[in-house]
Amino acid sequence: MIEYSGVLGDSILNNSLLLDKFLQSIQSRAFRIAQISTGNAEDALDLVQDAMFKLVEKYSDKQESDWTPLFYRILNSRINDFHRRNKVRNRYKSWSNPDEEMEDPIQTAPDPHGRSPFEETQTGESMERLQQALEGLPPRQQQAFLLRAWEGLDVRQTATAMACAEGSVKTHYSRAIHKLREQLGEHWP
């Protein structure tokens, strides 16, 4: 067991605590992004865990402000790798039995605000339409929308996470917004 003492030990412990807090703060949103991208909760969980391990392994010494774009860059890279592997696998596989839909624990959690069944139905339909519309977006538009709108990253951070130019982020995000507005119509806020 390695023992750290003094300023170096305090710095390492503080950085470790900050990294733990950061990972806890993004885990559910990252899982949702991966689930939308993959369409499968188990695959999404694997991708998020892999991205978290890679961030800790390779980038824990970076500044705290750099962790968010780095994490989403790693996650998006893992998602792209997942799609590439599945594309190759699907060429040789016949899909006679589609996967059963996984129950979403977020959607089945009780509402703390106690909305009426009518409101619940409207919200459920809107969320279902949004998920379908998001799944129908091209991968780069999907990434840009999720990172900008859901994660609140700025254009520069999103460009870093997606490994592309800031202009590309703006283009993908704009196209995603227009396509979502067309598809969602009255469900769009």
C-alpha cells in the first residue's frame, strides 16, 4: 500500500474526491445519452463505465474544467466504435427476433410532483416522440444536440468532445434542432 503524506498526498486525495464527484454528477446523463445512441441499456452501461475508467486512467491529472469535454469525447468515441462493430456484425446476422424493449427506470419512477394521469400521458407521449426523433437523427447531429442541449456544453467544449471544428458543431446542432422541430410539431416546447 502506498502512503502519501504532506502536500502531495493532500493534492492527490483532493483530486480523487473531485473526480469521484464529477463522475457521480454525469453518470445518469451519460447513461441516457449512450442508451439513446445504442438503443440498449446494457450496452449503454458498458460504454459509460468504459468511458469513466478511461477518463480516470488517462486524464485524472488534467484540470477539473477539462474533464467534461474529455469525458464526452471518450464516450462518443466508444459509441462510434460500438456502431462500427455492430454494423460489421449485422452484415452476417439475421434479426429474426428483435430485442425486447428494456424498461426504463427513469420513466417508471413515481412523479414527486403528483401530476394527473392526463398530464402523465401527455408527458409520456412527448418523451416517447422525442426519443424516437433523437434516435432518427444522424449520429453527429444526435451527439451535437445531446451535448449542447442536455449537457449544456458550450460550442468549444462540444467541439472538443466531438473532435471536430466549432463550425461543424453549430451546423450539426442547427440541423438537429430543425429536424426535431419538423418531427415533433406540437410536442416541441
